[in-house]
Amino acid sequence: LDKHTLTRLVSPQTTIVTARHTRRLIPRGFRRIIELTWGREILVDGVRLRAIRPRHWGARTAWDRHRGYNSYVIESPDHRVLYAGDTALTAAFSHLREIDLAIFGIGAYDPWEAAHATPEQVWSMFNACGGRLLLPIHHSTFKLSDEHHDEPLERLMAAAGAVGVDRIIRCAPGQSWWHARSRSASA
């Protein structure tokens, strides 16, 4: 919920789906703002979004403890995406199957492992949810913790081993990535 980014995305044609008690953090000008609580789902323009509880918190300040926080399963007729976002190690995603793309944060774990998974833990959660491709995020850009900026991706690649590295999408910040295969084509 970066306000600067959201302000640049404001459009009366856009619907925002967010966690409970976060509506006031979103700038005005969007078509709709929908707060989704854990275990609930909604259909928006043919895309189903289901909120899952990660292991994190939703605070924006030291005194702000009432904000919600979500991970999401996003489903279209052709693809299933897990946006895990920030989470510590959890079994919350282990019941999922056939995830085409799993997006996990892999950085800011030292000393924040209670809120951010290590790269090895992410690799384990990715495999437990039946992920086909992993897009690692939340690493190597801003200094948020004590690990070296190259460490998260290096550790993730080591955890994946020789047979798993082809399942990891490696993009530089701001770089685009395209994968043309649908679920049926990749089976």
C-alpha cells in the first residue's frame, strides 16, 4: 500500500482489493475499494481473488496494530497465482495446488525472521503449494535488514539446487517478464 504508487494508479475504472481496515490508506479516485478478510473471496471482472492469512502484521506505524494484511490466490480461467507477499514461514499455503505462479518475499529476514521467511523457507513453502514458477520479491532493492543485498537470491538459488533453478524467475527491479504458456500448455 505505497501511497505514492497508488496515487499514480488512480483511475475511475480501477477496483482495489485490499485487507480489512486499510481502506483509509488508499487515495480517492478509484472505482471501488473492497476490503477482503481472511478466508473470503470475491469475483472482480472475471478474476477470483481469495484472501489467505500469511504470518505477518499490518501495522503502518508503531501504534497502528488494527490493520489487516493478506496474501491472495488470484484465479482466471487460465491461471492460478499465489501472491504470498510478506510472510514468515507458515503452512497457510500448503493446501493449495496447481499454482502457476507463486510470488513470495525472500528478503528482510535478518533479524526479522518472525515476519519474513528465509529463502530456504520460501523454497519449502513454494514446493508445498504446488508452485510451477516462483517470482521472488522483497529483496535486493532497499536496505530493510542486515543481510547483504545479494544474499537472499543466492540462498534461494542454492536451496532450489540444479533441478529447481529453472523454476525461479530472475528479473532485475523494473524489468518485465513474460511467460506465454498457459496452465494446459505447461502440464
